[in-house]
Amino acid sequence: MNVNVIGAALIALLTFAVSPSYANEQTDERASTGGAQTLEDILARQKGLEIDDSFRRENLGQPENAAPTSSELGTLGGMSNADVYRGIRYNAVDIKVSNNGPAAEVLVQDGGMSWLLTRDNQIRSYAGFGIGGVLIALVAFYFMKGRMMIDGGPSGQTIERFKAFERFGHWCLAGSFVMLAITGLLLLFGRAVIIPIFGHQANSVLATFSIWVHNNIAWVFMLSLVAIFFMWVKHNIPNKLDWDWLKQGGGIIGNAHPSAKKFNAGQKIIFWMTILLGASVSMSGLSLLFPFELPMFAKTFNVINAITGMGLPTELLPHEEMQLAHLWHAIVAITMIIAIIAHIYIGSVGMEGAFDAMGSGQVDLEWARQHHDLWVEEEMSKASPNPSGQPVGQAGK
Ligand code: HEM
């Protein structure tokens, strides 16, 4: 199974453009070439279309019917050189190699070109348009709607929103993610953007720096992802309140302040997106960090097939596993970057008073009442050492 087929199946799952299938109407013409490929096959392949290559894949000679070595051409053992090379190309011959490793016995793997083209064309364009699009949309939103302010202004009283260890966990996750995003994008766009503008030397330095940072900072991201999960999962279980919040557009569209506990439905979406996509990007990243040691796609396709009956390929070459891990890693990372840009906007310039939650940990009481009224009630009803009976302080203290 070549990587074109797998790539197309994967990309179809993600609603990416799928190459049109190649209607193989070449049987008669192929007979005229003695079973070899036709001009149409070559032209179709150049256009990136799928071709039915069974006429080559299965044409591997006939060792079992080989002529005796004493007869004419008998020394070929039933396989011509072309048969042997086809066998090597389609991994259908039993070969011995002197180096070890799971990928060493695959001498030819022709999925590399379609992997490269998918990366250079689809992935780069979707990344560019997606990230550029969300930035333009947020700037437009800011100019249309302005900063979301605290109705009636801040109260001057504060309430503790996140403890120091929660903020530490958040900033480890955020800092590592931002560095992974920047270095990942430098690697993805190096050839297309850095080389034409700054030249090969600049790209070489940036790429060497980026891959080193990317491979090492990934551990901080993975550890803080686990910490964030355990810290906040109990506040992120979906409930009926979330549905009401979503129906009112979260107060972002319109001016309502729908009720919410510690996290509203929008934040729960960000939380679960971070956890699930973060886990997926981490697993595909580990697969890339330890080449050929942690193949995951054949096993995953097996599970998907069992659930959906989709018929995804379950026998993949080591290189195909790496190519899929790379494409998937990039697709998930770009989806996360787009969503996190929106999160950063709301958590900073987009909403008055929001940043304090992760800055000092103390938010204005009025802000908290407007966005998390039920959480404020819960905090207030907890036994409090505060003389006023309320777990609040004064702003600036
Ligand atoms: C770098 C700039 C960032 C800023 C300014 C920022 C700001 C904030 C703020 C203010 C909150 C608390 C909101 C509240 O009080 O309820 C928060 C929560 C959170 N942040 Fe960030 N953040 C940033 C980056 C990130 C990144 C990169 C991730 C994940 C990869 C992330 C994941 C989360 C999660 C899961 C929450 C809890 C759910 C939520 O409030 O949406 N943040 N962030």
C-alpha cells in the first residue's frame, strides 16, 4: 500500500482535498505494450492521480517455473533483472542487509514524494491561510466590537481565581507551546519564506536552533499537559449549564452574561481541545523523536476500522508510519495554534480583567460575578477566615 493511498484516506478524514481517482481504462493499451505501463499511466502519475499498478507490483517473475540452470537463460532463476528490481521496489523479495533497524530492509519506498508534496503544498497553504485568517478575523473583531469591558467598571475588590501552582502549570504549558509553535513554523516555512528573504545561511542557523529547541522543549509541554489535566479536569466536566451558555453565545456575541461555574463552556472547549489535541500531537511527536521505534498508525487504523469499517490500510512500512506521523503532527499542531491564538486574544487584549487571573491570580470581583457567577457564590459560601465572611481582598493589595 503506498503512502498516496494512506495520505488520501487521512486527508479525506480531515476534509482536505482528495485527489480525483484515476479510472484505469488502460487494459487494451497495456496489452499493446506487452503488459508494461502506458503513456496514460505515466501522465496520470505526473498529475498525482492514483494508478492501479498491479500490472507491475505483481509482475515479479516466476522462480517456481524457472528453467534448469543447464538450459538457455536458466541461470536467471525465473526472474529477470527487471523482475528483481520490481520486487525490491514493492518489498516483495526476501533480502539480507548488513545494518540493523526496522527500516533497513526497505530499500525503495516511493511514498516520499507524495509526503513532500502534501507537506509543501497542502500543509503549508492551510497553515498560512488558517493562521493568517484567524489573526485577520481577531483584528476585525477587535475593531468592530472593541475590548469586552466589565459592565459598570471594576469593583476594586478582588477574589483569588488561580493559585500559584495553577499559574505555574499554565505558564509552563503556554511558554513551551509558544516556543514549539514558533520553532515548528520556522521549520515548516524555512525553505519557502526564510531562504528567499534571508538566504540559506540564516535558514540553516534558524533550522538547527529550531529543531534543538523543539525536541527539548517538547518534554516541558508534555509534563505540563499532564499537570493541567489533573489540576482542572474536575471543573471541565460538561453539564447542562454549558448548553445554556452556548445558546446565549457566551455573551461574546450579544451582551448577556450567561451563568457559569469556574469554567464556562467556551473554556471547557479550550481545555478539552488542549488535552486531546495536545495528547495527539505529543504521541505523534514521540513517534518522530524516536524514528521507527514507536509506529502508531497501523494500530490506530486497525481500531478505526473495527469501529467504523472504513478499511484504512493496516500494514504500513516503517517509512510510511513516519510520513503519516509527520503529516498528522503538523495538522494537529496547526489546528491547535489557530485555536490558541483565539484563546490568547480573549485572555489578554480581548477582555478587560481576564489576564489578572493568570497574572497575579486575583481577579476583580465584579469581573468574576459577570463571567463566573456560580463559582463566586461557591467561593463565598465556603468557610472563610475573612472578617467580612467573604474570600475577597482589595485591588492592589
Ligand atoms: C501565551 C499567551 C496566553 C495567555 C495570555 C493566556 C491567558 C489565559 C488566562 C487569562 C486564562 C484564565 C481564564 C480565566 O480566568 O478563566 C487561561 C486559561 C487557560 N489557558 Fe491560557 N493563555 C495563554 C496561552 C495558553 C496556551 C499556549 C495554552 C495551551 C496550549 C493555554 C491553555 C489554557 C487552558 C487549558 C486554560 C483553562 C481553560 C480556559 O480558561 O480557557 N493557554 N489562559
